[in-house]
Amino acid sequence: MMRKWMVVSVLMVLLAAVVLAILLFPDSAEQQVSRDEAKAVVTEMHGGTVSETVEKDGYFHVVFQRPDGQYRASVNKENGQVEELELLERKEPVKELTEQEAQSVAVNEVDGTVENIRYFEERNEYEVEIRREDQLTTIVLSAGTGEVKRITTNPAEAESEPEPDTVISREEAVAIARTVLAGEADSVEFQQTNDGGLYLVEIENDETDQEVLVQVHAIKGEILTVEWDS
């Protein structure tokens, strides 16, 4: 009987120890991010290629390469957040293709007229825009190798024609001339010029017995000259 109670006591002690261990050291492995998940978080956020991943002090320290240098990102294992980003080594992108060479590569892929070309240093890539009829194609290619990485085509926006200069009306020209002298318009004459034309407006005020000839720019609406009839 004594032996039976001893066995029961030992089992109870072991059970208590297990419960205490669970309370003090909960297993949160299922809640933590994995090594692969940490690498995916870094590459999705910053791009580049992962070269090394080290697990230490509750973090995954992910070393990755980009064209502009080598970086190390510290990913919290508990929440998967990148809490620190450190530049380990800066590298100057190797741009081997000139703009002219990049244009030649793009035109070989898509016929048309090159409208724009841009170089992105952080990716060491060229982006070339080519217009063909009603389509605008964007070609992304490596500045180091000339490899075409992406081609997208969208409808091109119609080129807007400049709006013709608007000539003010005769009534507007008279109203402007009346700012010089209030009165009746005896005559209004339009004359064509190289810069859009002008109005010759003659204003007469019977009460003051004054007359004035005002030149008004037909586009700008500005008073060019004022001639008083003496």
C-alpha cells in the first residue's frame, strides 16, 4: 500500500512539473515566423537576392544583395516585422549599355519611335517607351546585360494639339477702350498682325467733348497705345 502511494505521489510531482514548465516556458513556435518566411518578407519589401540567414537572439538576420550594395535586415521572429536595416557595403551599379545601345535593343523588340528613355540606378535598368500608331510600349531591360525583363503595351494617349489663341470680341475691345474714356464707340476696326491682331477703337464723349483712339491687343486684351484727339 505504501509503495502504491509513493508511485502516485511521484506521478503527481511529475505532472505538476510538466504543468509548471508549460506555464513558465510556453511553446510559441507555431506563432513565430519561419526562416523562409523571414526571407520572403525581406525580398518582398526590399528586393534583391538573399545570401545568408542567421538566427540569433529572437531575430532572423537576413543578408541580401542588391545592385546598389549588400544589406542586412533583422526580422523579429515573433511578429515578422523588419525592425532594422543595415547597409553593409555600397556598390556602384555596373552600367555597361549606353542609352543608344539600350534604344537599339528596345527597337529590335518593338517597331516604333522611341519617345522616352530613363535609367534607374537602384535597379541598374533602362526603361524605354516606344510609340507605334495608337499604342505605347514600355520595355524594361538590364543595363548590365541588355536582357529584356518586361514588356508592357497600353493604348497611347492622343497627342493634344495646342489650342488656338482666342481673339477677344469687338464688344470686349470696346469695353477695354472705355476704361480710358467713358463714351460711345464711334468705330471699331480689326487689323491682323503677326502676334494675333489688334482692335482700333475710337471713343467719343459728347459731354466732355473728348475723343480718343485706343489700340487693344486682340489676344491679350492689353491696351497698346492711346491717342487723344486734340
